[in-house]
Amino acid sequence: MNRTLLLVYTLLYFSFFSYNCQSSISTKSFSDEDGFMEIFDGVTLNEWEGDSVYWSVRDGALVGEITPETIVDRNTFIIWNGDMPADFELKVEYRVSENGNSGINYRSEKVDGIPFALRGYQADLNGKKNLDGSNYEERRRSTLASQGDKVLIPTIEDPDSIHLYRRKNFWTKRQVTGELGTRESLQAHIKSGDWNAYHLIIQGNRMQHIVNGVLMSEVIDEDPVNRRMDGLLGVQVHVGPPMTVEYRNIKIKDLKQ
């Protein structure tokens, strides 16, 4: 083999070796950095528990639906039965009908005696776009943060405070410490009748609700009597008129790993 051919083969070999190493490094880096785990397979309801009257899988999405024949008299959830981390990020795409009302509950607990009911924090959403991103505590303190609110929840000593400070669907002891934007400016980022992306960052006592890359609310909960630091994950169909909500690409990342 002459010297020219040897040089060409040598260059080709090292180019191929270098490319494979870079590809391997990039893939590993992306996987480590991403760290999210799919918890809905898009085909079955494996590891999900809910009323089959209202919940099904259709076209790769988890679908909650109320028809004129199946009107509900209370909110009903489908609950993930997997190993839910206390501190986590959640990414999910959702689409909701114009009259729809739903939410993503987390750090929640089941309600005794009521099937498929949850009590706990909720990343709210609806078809009117005026709830998406807010923080509503289902069956407890009610609204902690509306769209655009940065909120501090102070320590409450009274164990019966739920009945003392919940008024007109708001927790009256909350302290709004900042504004993330006007409702009009925030709602401009939310698409009607189309897919939107919810991103929750829940770590310690800080809860951030992000929609389509925009921070919609932030709550710091310093109330040890009423707050929860871990619990169940579920999604909701809300009492009201016929509606449809769809969830897909549901991913969880454990922030303590």
C-alpha cells in the first residue's frame, strides 16, 4: 500500500472513531440531562385508576369526557398508581374543550368514602384560559394563587384554620408578593382548543406552574399545618356541563435522584 492510500485510510478511521465517540457522548449527556420517565403509554390505562365511564385512551391520549348521559355531581379523577416522588418536575401536554374544566392534582390524598376523589394541590386549567397555571387546592384551602401571582402562604398555628380562612374560593391568609404578568398578557400564550404544554416544578415548599414556557404562578407554602410535602398524582374531570379533556406525553422527573 502506498503512502497516500495509507494516509487516506488513517484519516477515514479516525474520523469514524471520533464521530461515534461524539454521538455516544451526546446521547448519554442528553439522557442524563433529561431524566424524565414516561408514565402513560398512550395505549392502555396500566398503572392508572379511575372510573371507566369518564376515562379512556383515544388516539394516544388519556381522555376524560362527560356526556349529556354521564353528567357528574362531583369532581372525579384518574389516579396514577406508580411511585410518585415528593420533589419532581412534570411535563404534560393537554387539550380541553371550550366548556371544559380540569386540573392536575399532585401531593394529594384520596378522600375517604368517595371513589376517585382527591384532596390536594392542583395545577388548574379550563377552556376559557382564565384558570390555566393557577394553583388551586382541591377540597382544602381553595385558590392559593391565580394567574400571574407570586404568593407566600404564612404559617398558621390553628389546626382548624381551613374553616376560618377560606372565603369566596380563596385562601384569605395568602400574601401576594409579586406579579408575573397581567392576566391578558399571560392568557395570550395559551391556545384555545389546541394542545398546550404544562410544566410543573415542585421542590420543597416551592411550587411553580408553567404553561407553554411561561411561568403562570409561584407558591411558597410555609404553612406546616395545612401543606403536604408528598402524595398522589391524578387528573380531573370537573362537575359541570359536557366536556372533554385530553392529556398526552405525561413525564415525571425525580428531583431528588
